[in-house]
Amino acid sequence: MSQGEAAAGVDTADRAVVRDRLWGAVVDGDEYVAGATVFAALDGGIPPEDVLLEVIAPVQRRVGAEWAANRMTVAQEHVATAINDRVIAVLAHHPAAARTADAGRVVVACVDGEWHALPARLLSEVLRLRGWQVDFLGAQVPTPHLIAHLHQHAPDAVALSCSIPTRLPMAHAAITACQAAGAAVIAGGAAFGRDGRYARLLGADGWAPDARAAADRLARGFSRTHHCATHQAIDDLPHLADQEYTMVSGMSRDLVRVTLRELAIRLPEMQSYSDRQRQHTAEDVAHVVDYLVTAVYTGDEELFSDFILWTADVLTARGVPAASLLPTLDIIGAQLRDFPRTLSVLRAARTALLSTNAECPS
């Protein structure tokens, strides 16, 4: 019986059962049970691509959701992610996952500063199943090293993965450099937006919302005149000419330091914070500044507002009033009075936060 015929007898309920088993295994930290679960699914007739995208990928999304809801610690999230990564490796060695065609060569890499490699790993395995020779470069690939690889191996295309929006400036540099080296670039990952708006904004040749769509897009190929070697970021983002991004980015460390100092004055309860709470507060403020800088780079106020609303939800789940973000925004704004685009980004986020009925601490 062919794989397709076997798959016809495997319904959605079977996939749900496999997902539940894999979820239980990653929560228990048992990679052997996880691997056995995946092998059993393949032996039962679920196609390898479906196991990757309808079993492993949803389980990993659930891991992220549980962490955000404070029902899973950072350590537990790391263990679960590592097990899912190992499970993908196990799947690749199953006879059902053998590469049987020659679709071409593609490089899959995470942009510099992007540590979340699992989405790119999933894409790599889907492409390999569809006959591509895949050069998977993994997490956090410095752009010069990526370009050196392109010159050495001349792939048909590059698939760039980016999950964290604060890495968009690095993604832009990578896209521009790859195109200058003669390679078409397809972008994917949460950082590029649910509709791919930031992939288009940064000049990528294509965007895909998931691995299947990326594989389909790569199969169609790219017919385009590559950007010349002198193409620069400012050609895609003319607003960068005002230098606000450069100056605000250069102030990041001082912005965090001053904001923490002023917050301690405005919020007396911070005096009784434990070392861990202080560390979390410092990390939260640093993330706020990073996202602000990225919004100034892209010229997109919604990017920062969406992050602030997401942060408010995370804080609420952890028992911290979302309104504590308001003085943070105000203190940062007071330090950036001379930067009109940046102030506009901050005002939009403040308005969005207030629309959730958050009240400023007294």
C-alpha cells in the first residue's frame, strides 16, 4: 500500500491523538517517548510532512502559548523545544521520509540575532521531503557568513526565518545582501507580520505564512532582476534619512537605565522587589526599548502597539497590572522629546493600551 493510500485511512482524530501523545512526552521531558510517538505515526500511515506540520508544529505553538500564559517555565519551554528538535531529526531518518527528487538547492537560515531555529528547521525538512537539497545553517547566522556561503554554493534561493520583530533591521540587511549576491529571498516567520507586510516593506522577493506555502512558492521559482550591489536600506525605507533610528538606537542603553531609575521613584512598590523581580523588570524595559527602536526603523506604529498589548497580556497573566506599562512609556517619551516620529509611535501605543481600560498607577 502506498503512503497516499495509507494516509487516506488516517483521519483528523488520529492526528489529534498523536499531538496529545507528543505533548505529554515533551511536558514530561521524555524524548524517547516523543520519538517513538512520531515513528508510530509514520508507521501508521500519516505522511511525514503532515507529522511535521500537523503534529510537531502545533505542539511547539502550544509550548509557546503555555509559556506566555505563565503555565510553563523558561526551562520547561527550552526542554520541550529541544525535544521537538530531536523529534524532527528522528523523523528525517525514517524510511518514509527519504528524499526522492531533485528540485534544486536552497539555503535556509535564521537572521543574525534570531535564536528561534525550530520554524526554519521544520521548513528545511519539508523542503527536503519535496526534493530540495537543503543547506540548513541554523540559528543566528551573521550576514557576512551567509553571503560567503552563497558565493561558495550558488543556491537557487534563500529562505530567511525571523520570529522576533526586533531582528527586522538585521533581516533587512540580510535580504539586501543576498539579493546583491544574486540570490532571490523568500521570508517567513512571525516577525514579518501575519500578512507578510514587513517582508514586502523590506524588499523580499517573496513571503510565506507557513512551511507548505513556502515550499509551494519556491517550487514556482523567481523571475526577477536582482537588486544591484549598491542597493541600500534607505532605498526601501526613505524615512531613515531623518536619522531618528540611528540616534534613538544609539540611546538604547541610557533609555533603559534612566527608565528603571525613574520607575523606582514613581512606583514605590519596586523598593520591595526581589532580585528576580528587578531582573524581570529590567528585561521588560529593555524589550520595550528594542521594539520602539524597531518601529522607528520600519516606520510602523502598529508594530510597537501590538507588542505593548501583547506584553500587557503577559504581565496580566503573571499578576502584574498592565497599567504599569504606562509610566514606562511616559518616562521613555520624556527622554525622546526631540524625536517626532518616535513620540508618535509612543503616543499610539499609549492610546492602544488605554483602550484596554488600563489605568495609570497613582
